[in-house]
Amino acid sequence: MKIGDVFSWDQYPYNVEGKHKKRWFVYLGEYKENPDPLDKDSPVMIIAPTTTAQLHYYNPGEPRAEHPHVRFYPKDGFGFVSECILDLAEADVVVRKTDFQNQEQLGFIEKKGQVTTSRLKEIHKKISNSKGYSWKLKYQIRENMNKIGITGLPKLPKPKRNRGQ
């Protein structure tokens, strides 16, 4: 899987509704919760925000209208088969790489297309401004994009430290 790949995950096991169904995602790379290279027990995680076809929630005046999001259409050519929204208000999908690879080997995960560099920059900008992503995760997404040649992304402000006041 490459940064920007669009993929579907049939029988997606982490649905908040509890039932397994097919979901669509944009792959943003991987990271280790503990970046210490000597920590062999810290799992490598996959970063992949999920899309929704519940478009009405994003209309003006609706509950998610102000969420940072990116809208995709089938005609965009990225592999989506219906209009959908990538909601970037929260880092909702971070999966262990081993679990992801197992699901991929079972045939539940299938690459469908890839978004463009300009769309990846748009996604990065929205994530950078989102309150639902940790600084560490925002930083890793930026680094993942830099590694594939997407440079010139705005630097993230340093995280504020709580000084116990």
C-alpha cells in the first residue's frame, strides 16, 4: 500500500455500529506509537481515515457541516464508486499493521485507486488544523508525505506543554 491509495475493506471489523460492512479509506502511511527503534514491542500502526456516504450530515446547518472534510466524486478518477466524504475531525482509524496485513491476505482489503498529490496536500492541511489528531500523528502524516516527495507542507506548531500550573 502506498500513501494516497484508496482502498475498500470488506467486512470491516472496527465499525462503531458493531456490524461488519464494507468501508472505504485513504491510506496515509504508518507510524509507531513509541518511536524508540529499540522498542520492539511497540506495534506499527496504519493511518487510514474512513469515508462516509452520509452526505447530508455535511450540509449547512447539519451536525458535521463544520468538520474538516474532503469530498470525493466517482468522476474524480480516484477509485471511489459513489460520492463520499473523508471526515478529518478525528483520527478514527489507526489499525495494527499485522491486523491490516492479515485482512489484506484474506482478500478483505482491495486497492481501488489513488488520490493526487494536490488532494493529499488538501488532506494534510485539514488534518493539520483538526483538533481530533494528536500532534504526534499529524507530524507522522507530514513525514510520510515528505518521504514520497510531497514537500513544502506547512510546519506544525510545537505542541503546548502542560507545566502543571
